[in-house]
Amino acid sequence: MATVVTTKKENIDNAKTSKRAPLFRKTNYILMGVGLVVLLIGYFCLKGGAVSDPNTFDGEIFNARRTVVSPILMFLGLVIEIVAIMWHPRAKKEETEA
């Protein structure tokens, strides 16, 4: 019996001509952008509070913005990023004419 041997060039040509849906769509990129913005807002809420004299105590580091709001925003940003990566929109059903 004869065996069929394919070359690498044929495999590359087949890969180029196959029509696959893109991995990420417009919705994914929009969600990634929103997640990035939420993460950046969380990081900006966390910054600040530097004291000029290191020997003095400043209670500003324990305010609600730094201890509550910022971690929540950063966690939400990470969740949005995970959803953006995992999101796969359903294919539109084409109506068949009877």
C-alpha cells in the first residue's frame, strides 16, 4: 500500500486558508479596557500619604479609601479581566427559509 506524505508547506497553506473565528472579539477588548481602568483607579486610590518626617506617625495611612475602597476596586478589576478573557459570545443563529 502507498502512504501519503505531506510536506510542511502543505500544512502551512492549509492553516492559512482555514477560516477560524478570532480568539478575542471586540467585546473582549472592551471588557479588558474597562478592567484595566478599574485597576488603575484602584492603584491611584492606594497611593499617597507620604510624611515629611519619618519619626512622626500619621494616621492617614489607615483611612477607608486605602484600606477598603482601593482593594475592592483592584479585586473587581481582576475579576473583570478574568471575565474578559473567558468571555465567548454565542454564535448568531441563522434562520433557515422553509
